[in-house]
Amino acid sequence: NKMIKNLLTSSALVLSFTLISFNAKAQENDINVMKQQSEVLKLNADLMHKKIDWEKEKQNNTKIQASVASLNKKSDNETDDYHSSKDPKDTAKDAKNAAKILKLTESANKDLERSNNKMIDIEGDIRKLEKKLEKLKYTVELKEK
């Protein structure tokens, strides 16, 4: 009778330790899933910020493109219409104006190039974030099943 009691007691202890162990593993898995879900939320927020940055830069880029188009047209007209006149003062003034417009055009074209490069960089960041999200989404879905 005492042996049966000892056997039952030891069986109960083994069973309770087993249940505690399973419960700890389940909690650990829950914590890992929560960490990954938290990471997904953070990456989604980062992705939204990048998309907003891209839209802002796109608007800026559109303005710069309009400015560049206008300046390119002006510089074409200035250099095409440039004629040396008989009056040296007028010739110097015309040359100065043409040089000024060409300098402005060059600066605007550099701004446009920087804006285009910034948009390309942001697009690359967006792609990277989307890949990370896809991987995390896949692992979270697997662990939840």
C-alpha cells in the first residue's frame, strides 16, 4: 500500500513537472511570436515613413523638373540668341546674362540629379523593408499554426 502511494506521488510529481515544462515552452513560443509581431509592427512603421519620404521627394522632384525645363529653355534661347553687337558694353552684358543663366541651369540640373538619386535610394530602402516583412510574416504565420 505504501509502495502504491509512493508510486502515485512520484507519478504525480513527474506529471506536474512535465506540465510545467510544456507550459514554459508554450510561454516561450508565445513570447517569441510576440517579439516577431513587434518587429513586424516596427518594420511596417519604418516602411510607411519611407513611403511618405518618397512621396515628398517625388513632389520636390516634380518642382525641380519644371524649374530645370524652364531654365534649359532659357539657356538654349540665351545661347542661341547671343550675338556680339557693335557696342562692347552690350556684348559684355549679354555674355554676363548668358553665363548667369547657364550657371543657374547647371545648378538646377545637379539638384535634379541629387533628387533622382535620393528617390532611388528610398526605393531601395522600401524594397529591403518589404523583403524583411515578407520573411517575418512567413515565420510568424508558421509559428502560429
